[in-house]
Amino acid sequence: MKNSLLFIVLFSSALFSQQLKPIDTSDFIQRKILIENFKNEFENFNHKISKEYSGRIKRELIDIYEFSQEEFIHNIEKKEFVFDTRFTDYVAELERKIKSQPNNSGLSDFKILVSKSNNPNAFCMPGGILVINIGLFRFFDNEAQLLSVICHELGHKQLKHPENTVLSKVTLNNSDALKARVRSIEKSKAGQNDEAFSLLKHILYSEGGKRRMEEQAADSLGYLLYKKAGPTNSNYLDALYRLKEFDSIPSISISKEDYQTLFDLPDQKFKEDWLQVEDFSKYNYDFYKEKISKDSLKTHPEIDARILKLKNDFSELDVAFDSVPKIDTTSSFYQLKLLAKQEVITNYIEKGEYGKGIYVNIKRLLETPKNNYLKSQLGQNFLLLYEAKKQYTFNKFVEYVTPEMEDESYIRFLSFLWNLNLAEIKIISEYYLQN
């Protein structure tokens, strides 16, 4: 979370001076058509599964797919995806570019959707639906980097990794060996917990190792696809290098003095108690020692390992990384990048992540204190907090502070929100709506 928030606030001053048209949300007809198309595609996909499998395996596969498909349709209905033509036309052109390449006949049935998620990520669903988060537009420098991620996800599609993952879980759930092991644990008179935990670790570790191998396979096949569709002067590894930066950059920071600057108001003086953070040191969390290795659970190899493997497998990729961003301010991608940055706060709020939205709102307002749009937005967002607090749903929209959190600035911010009472939140909202 901390890394995504840092890149969200970059270029904010330039952004709000550009008068960008907000993302169009009047997309009812588009969503209705898309939903009908996907329902037909899902029906055909499930029919194919019914013909390929039988018995309990078939029933469980259909149950899983139908559930995930219903959730996907529900997310479209909830406006979780971007249907602004500036984005949809752009990704449609990328689809056309990839599908038109020679010997790409197996890639004629995929569809790219843009999610409103601010996290720079993407994923491939069973059946060939590729979801790229709007956070990738905000985070990446150019189209070539975005295209490399799309090709990586197409590698997953071509290798049927999404379908194989579901099938693997269902097959394991119905395996005679697993059932026999569970019965044996149930019959044992001593050490049941240890045996059950050992079985769980074995399953989790095996699954993590398998997924890491799939990521590397998708990297390699993705590169072969990228060589056909990507710009000739670009490097497939640039996207991985950028994502490596995302994993290692420091957090943004909002100081104690910043809160006094923004929240010492004429009708409500700033209170130091608002920033009081719970002391977790009195709890002995070390009593419960970590029994499962996080590294063994990872579904993605470390980015350095992925880069090294690609360089070993494809010698032409073994070149020095050019850290100077390749940004073309006249490109369509750059305009979408600016638009993605502009929509960050709105996207967080629409997804019910009020805390993150307000955190970014505060940071941007500190950088451009005379920005009336940001002031009004902060007032609106605190009004949402007020309504949530009044309806006893505050915890649905704002995270609790937990002992695992390491970002001191974000912990202070969450504590600030939780320490405010209903009347105090209302005064803050009214002040910024009026000013």
C-alpha cells in the first residue's frame, strides 16, 4: 500500500493545472451490452467444461466458475471498470495490434478491460479476459511497458494457467490420497494439530512453488509475443525494472505539523490527542511464532530472479538497464497517464477505501494548498466519513491500525481518523466545503 500511495502523489501540481476532462461514468448502455456478451461467453465456456469433465470434478468446476462469473458481472454492474472511450478505444487498439501479428491465431479470443484499481497490477481470468488496473497507466512511463505486462498475461492465457489453477484445486480436493491422509489424521489419538498443520504447509508450499514456475513460463512466452507487437527500440524488461522500483521505494510521509496546518480551524482548534497512536508493545505478539515461511508461500518469484532467468534464456535481453524514463508527452499513453493520476482519489472513494483516498487528498493539498478543487474534495470525503460514522459503518471504509503495520505516517493517519468524534468530523467537512 505504501508504495502505491507514493506514486499517486507524484506530478500532482502539474496534473491539476491541465484541466483534464474527468473520466466519463455515464456508461449504462456500454455496461449492459458488455454484460450480455460476457454472459453468452460464460455460458459457452461452462458448456465446454461440462463436455470435458464428468462427475464430482465437473460439478465443482462449474460451481467455482459460475460463482466467479457472477462476481465478475456484479463488479461490472458496480462500475468497477473504466468505460470512458479514451481508455476503451486505446486498449481496443492494443488488442488489434497484438491479434494482427503473424502466427497469433491462438490469440483471437481475448478481451482487455481496465479496472479502476489504483494498484499497478493485471491478471488473466479463465476464458481469456485480461484485466489491467488503471494504476498501470499511472505507474508506467510508456505504452511499451504496459504492452509487456499485457503480453505476460497473454502468456498465462496461452499456457492455460488460470484454468489449470482451478482444476488443480478441485482435483486436490477430490484426491483419494488427500482423503486418506485426512482420515488418518482424524483417527490418530495424539498430535492431530501438528499433523494437520504439516499437511496444510505441504499443500501451501507446493502451490506456491507451482505458481512461481508459471510466472516464469508466462514471462518467457510473453516475451515471444512482445517481440512481435512491441516497439523495436524497446526492452521487454523495462516493465519489470519499474515494478522492482515499486517494491523498494520509501513511503510518502505526512508529519504531525502537517495535520496542525490543515486541521487547526477557526471553529475547532487542533488537538494533539487526535494523533495518539495505540501502544502495541504491551501485547506479546512474539508468543505466536511464525510457523509458515512467507517466501515459500509467494506466488511470484522475486523480480531479480525473473529478470535473471529471462536474460539467461534470451541473450538479446542481457543489456544494461537505462534508468532514464522514456516518456513521450505527446503520446496517447501519456494523456491517459495524466488522467489516471487525476482519478486516484475518486477511485479509492468509489471502491469504499475512504482512508486511502483521504490520505492522498491530504498529501496533494499540502503540496498545492491553494487548490480549491482539492479543498472541496477533502470536504466531500470527510462528509462521507461523517455519514459512515453516523451509520456505524466506519470500519467498513477505514482500516484498523494493526501491529503488523510498519508505515509510521500511515499509522498516524489512521489513528487520526479513528480518534475524531462525529462532531469533529462534521466541522472539518463543513470547513473545507465552504472554503
